[in-house]
Amino acid sequence: MFILEKPYVSEYLVDTIIQNDWIILDNEQIENAGIETDAFNLVSDNKARNYYLKQEYPLIYSNSENSISWVLENLPKSNLSEYIRLFKDKAAFRDLLKTLYPDFYYKVVDYSSLKGLNKNEIKFPVVLKPTVGFLSFGVHTINNQNEWDTTISKLENEISIASSLYPENVINASKFIIEEQIKGDEYAIDAYYDRNGSVVILNVFEHPFLNEKDVRDRIYIMSASIMVRYLAKFEILLNKIGEMKNIRNFPMHIEVRITENGDIIPIEINPMRFAGWCTTDVAKYAWGINNYEYFYKQKRPNWNSIIEKSDKNIYYFSMAEVPSNVKKDEIKNFDYDRFLANYSNVVEVRRINYKKNPLFAIVFGFTNNNEEIKRILALKTEKYIS
């Protein structure tokens, strides 16, 4: 079953579902999206609940973590709900990984206690983030005590914005985790555990940043060389994690960092979905595969063949964010044409309703120039707003 939810459903996902005649949960999002419901094979709450309560390892995919609420409410004792609770709670996830990373520093604190925390007990530099979060809301890298005070003063406004956009199961600011800053290159992985508990990797992204303070999701890149370098290593790590909880039939988006010593340290696992905002669709351009079909049909990419036939370009998806210091009701226009002139080989542009969402657009494209990636990282969307 597929559950479609806010904030964004791509036409590619909708077309894939219709072409395969897959079952879709009949919910409010179907009506709000303005999609012809006659084209869908819809199933009611009751029928879906009764069916999946009998499944030991429910096979369910969603484009958005907003669907977590339905699973937790309707299938509270299922293995799927157990996986969700584990991975959405960053503190519980760190507890799980203690056997693999016994020396990793982290501390869980109530939001109300952050201002009064004894800063002498914090092992700077650290990353501060909600234990239950999404995108980069409330995430900050803090190098010292002075930066700590400045950051805490900013949090209230950030959390207010996040709470208005996402339900509590997606972003919950009641607790924060303080953890050591993992220095190294960041990567993300779209993958799933199949019915037998083996991990299947569908994409590997490198997540470059402008500088050490940058935590944005501005651009994710993928290439044959990245896949060759890390595919096997990531498979080994993810299979270890899967064996800890006997995880099966479970789609996910994982973020990790690789240190100078070559250690791979997970940052977080996002349950029930691949890359958010349907950006996982970039796999059709980079690799010629449909990630939704590979998960639902339990297919495994033949990476040797795919990489052998692939070109040498760097593929990417890029997100044009609405600046947090700009009031949306004061925005009259965003100059898409001038903004997109910064990208050399655009294959698809998805314009987002920025009055209701934190993005102006999602851009898919490719390049063979690393300087272009740096230029995209340095773009300031403020310059294109009137």
C-alpha cells in the first residue's frame, strides 16, 4: 500500500502508482491534491487496518513522514511501528548504535532546560537538533559557549515555523539531542530492507556544504564514482543495523558521515520513505531506475551493469529554500528564470507553492563541473525575491 501525504506528491510518483494499479490509502491528501480518484485503486482506513494488522511485516511506502501518524495509530503493535518509533527518535537510535560506537558522545535534554544548561558540561563542538525532526529545522552546529547562547535564542522562532508545517510525529521540539560533531563528508542513502531482511541500496548521494556552519539541503549529488567507492561499505553497515532489529519490508533514507579515518557514522534514519519531497525521483535520470517499483516489487539493481553503462556526469537535485528571515506574505514574486540561469543542464524543475511551503523549487540536473556545484551552494535565494 502507498500513503500519499503532504507536503508534496510528484507526478512521477502518481503516474507510477496508476500504471502499476497499486493500492492507495483513501485519505484527505488524495482530495486536496485534486487528483482524479477514479484512476486510483483506493482502500479505506478500515480495510487497510484490518489487512495490515494480519501482516507480520507490512509492505507500506509513503512519500512523506506525515503518514507516520496513520501507522502508529492504526498499527500500533506492528513491526513497522516499532521501526518508526526507533528511527524517528534520534536518542533511541543513538542508544541502538552504542555497541557499534561505544565512545560516541551525546546527551538528551528537554527543550525547556536548554537555556539553563551548564555549558561547562558540554563537549564542544556539538550538533544540536530535535530528537524528532525533519529537514534541517532546529539543527545547529555549535563550536563554543558563546555560540550556544546565540543559537538558543534563535530556536523559538524556528520551532514555531516547523510546528506550523509538520505534525508532532514528524517534528517534535519537546526534547533535543546534543551530540558530538561528526567531522567528515556527509552522504545519504535511499535503501530498503527486503522481505528476507537484506538491505537493497537504490541510490547514494554526496551532500556537500558551503562551510562548516551550513546545514542546508541545498544540493545532493550522485555519480558512478561515488557509487563504486561506497556501495559495498554502506551495505555492510546497514546490514549490521538491520540484523539488530530483524528489519524487513522497510524503506528508508539514511544520512551518514565518513571521518578522515574512514569510519562511517550514521547521523539518522528517516523511516517509510526515500529522499524527501519526492527527490528520490532523481534516480530515473542518474540510473534509469524507478525507486518506487524497485521497493514495491522487491527488485535489486544490477549495479555492475548500471555503472558500466552510466555516463561520467554528476547528477543532482537542488532545493531553493525560502529564507527563514523573509516573511512569505511579503513575497510578490520569485524570479525563476534568473535563478535557474545558475544551472547548466536542467532536466526538470518543480515549482513549489512557497506561500505554504519552505521551498521555491526543486531542480534536477547534471554537470561535469565541480565549480558549478560550488556556485549552487553559494546561491542566495534572497537575490531572486521581489
